[in-house]
Amino acid sequence: MRGSPLFGVAALSVLVMTPAAGGAQKTTPTVMSAETEECNECHASETRGIYQEWGTSKHYRAHVGCYECHRAEEGEADAFDHMGHSISIIVSPKDCARCHEREVAEFDESHHSKAGLILGSLDNFLADVVEGDKAFFGGSALTVSGCKQCHGGEVEVAEDGSLLPTGWPNTGMGRLNPDGSAGACTACHQRHAFSAAQARRPENCGKCHLGPDHPQKEIYEASKHGIAFEAHVDDLNLDSAKWVLGEDYTAAPTCATCHMSAVRTADGELIPVTHDVGLRISWNNRPPISIRPEVSDAKLGLEKMAKVGWQERRANMKQVCVVCHTSNYVDNFYQQYDGVIELYNSKFAQPGSDLMALLREHELISALQFDEDVEWTWWEIWHHEGRVARHGASMMAPDYTHWHGLYEVAKHWYTKFVPELQAIVAEHVHSDDPSRVEGARALQAALDELLARPEHAWYTGNLTDEEREARRAAQEEFKKRYGGD
């Protein structure tokens, strides 16, 4: 052995029996295997960074090394011979399940495991077609370096056994692996140290959960939870082996705290760690119209989670919240959150979805996506601004709920979306094509009905005298205090 990882531990040459193909490791090895020791002879110097990081890990201290993780079974698509051993570069969830059987089973039932199924999404159409070309191995380089680095893509094996750059390197959450499994544990558990502290920090989720369409990281940082984390990060015992909220720390929560980690309840019950991040979520805010998570789970074929109702999931999350907050505080927060979701759904999301469906039903816009202004406007209303507002409310970040969220929704709704729809009516209502005339009239009728609702009365000038006077009086009072508008 040419070196030892950080600790100067001498080489061990006793062979540890490895589990059968596909089986779970039932016991912790007591010594390092001969195969891993053989790996160390070269990798201690040739890939020193990997070797040293592994040396800091619990894997190292548990005698789990290169061979235990990278060994490949005969016939696996990405298996190749390396110094007389059959190995694969990719360590997939199927490989991790040899030891971490429960964690992988939970992950398999989560939305994360399905993240790679994005081929038919409008996001993917944008990256593949609108923004992309076919110059990178017959596809879009943007999709490979953008979408698939978070969502995961298919890892393909070349004829010589190497991994093609169309899917590797990649640590996308829903990566489609050559062994048939889906997922990448290294999306969260950074190799080769697999540090618990790193996986628990909010930055860990920020690789994917940030930006204009899902800015959870920025929202968290702007919330009281994120502020508390920055102020008290040294009090959180992030390196603790068990890390139970209410027992090992209370100073601040991270993403992992609320969505995954263990919690000690007031009566002493331990709610264990889960690798299904949907188990405590009571709204799915990804679609144009927010839906309950069991509905989307059923659509994804997650049969087990489709049977877990949103009420149970909310109760799970409340068990986390009440470690630091009173039940009244938590109950009222959820009423506030639900109120924003219902406002967005009823005032903008459902009507907007119905109007876009009407355009397509009557062929007032083409079947191609993003070739007309109204499609871009609607996309940004729900996919960017609407999501920001909904996520902002879910994580208690008021500026994202309002100014980055529903303000932008309303601005584009009234100044772009509605005028664009009215322009489409004007374009087709006098058409020589009777079907286009019929469609234009149907669209105008739908717009008239929608804008006649009380929530749009300010736009149509139909505020009641009482509300108009109340607004005027409030504005006058404001001007006395601050001046201007």
C-alpha cells in the first residue's frame, strides 16, 4: 500500500465476504477487503483527492471501500474489467441498496426518483428546441449541461464500455442508470466523504432548488428560518451522528430538518429520517394549478405514496413545526399558506389554464409551443412568478410571496395576458373562417365572464362606491403620514 487516508492506518489483507448479487449487506465489515486494499495501492496516489476524501468518511471507518461500492455484477451494461476485477464507474441506488436498503426503498417512492422523466415537458422543449440545436451528439448541449444536471438523464454506454458525454458526468436526482435503476444518491451525498454535515446544509439543495421557477434556496435565506441558520449555524451540531430536532439542536431548521430528518416530539416519540421528501408536503406547487401531492404521486405511478393523503403529510410536517412553535401558530400559518394557494388558483391559475385551453380548442393559436407571445406570457405567469409566490408562502418569505411573486403575476396578467387575448379576439372575430369567428366569440365571452368577477372589479372600473371611498380615505391618510403615493 503506497499510503493511507489521513489516519496512517496500516493495510489489512484479510478478505471480507461480500453479499450476493443484489443482496443487502447485513453486517458491518470488521476489516478492509483485500479487493479494496488492492485498489488503494494505485488510487492513493493516482486519484489522491478521492482517496483522501474517502479517508474522512464513515465508509472508511466501517471498512467499506472502493470495491464494495464499485463492484459490478456479470452482465451489467456498464461493467468493465479493471485490474482483474469487474467494476462500474457509476454507483447507483441499486448498488447503495446493498447496505442502505430502507433509504433506497423510500427514495424510490419519491418524486425525486422520477425527476429524470422530463423529456415531454415544456422545460425540456425549451432547452432541446427553442434554446438548443442538434449539434451535440444529435441533441442539445444545453439539455445535457442544464436540465439533466439537476433532473438526471440517461447514462449511455459506448461500444468500448466508456460512458458517453450525453449523460456522464451527471449527478441529477433522477438519473437513469445503465443497471436499470433511477436516481443518484450523490445528488445529495457528495462523494467520496459523504459528509452528514454537508448533506444537512441548505446549500446542498441549492444546486437545483433556486432560480426564477423554484427559488427555494433564496426563499429560505430570506425567511426567519434561513436568518436563524446563518446566525446560529455553529449551534446546530451538523456533524452529530443522529441529529434529532428537539434533542440535538433547536436553534434553526434546514431544508433537511423539515423535509427529511428525525424529530423528537413533545411526548418523546421519535419520528425517523425519511428519504421520501414528499412525506411532509401538503401541496404540489409545480403545475400551473397547485394540486394535492397524492394526486401527482398517482400520475407518476408512485402507488405507495398515492395512498398517503395530504392531511397525513401535513400532520407529519406539523410534528416538526411544533418542536419550536405553538400549535396555534402552526395552524394559523397553514391557513395563511392555504389562503395564498387558493387565491392564486382561483384568481389566476384556473382561469388562465381554461383560457389557454380555449385558444387551442378553437385553434386560435398554433399547436406549436412558444411561437406566440401569449404562450410566453402564460408560461412565465405560472412557471416562474406563480411558483415563486406559492413557494414563498410555503416557506414564510413575504417578499417572494408578494413582490417577486403575485405582484409579477398580476402585472403580467393585466398588462400582457388579458390584452394579448383581446388582440386574438380582434384578429379572428371578423375572419372569413366561421370556426375562427366562433372561437373568437367564445374567447370573448369567457373573458367577459371572468373579468366581471369581483376580484377583477378594479380593472374593469366596477368597484363599489363603498370600496372606492374606503380606498380613497386610506390613501389620503397615508399621504398625510408619508407624502406621495
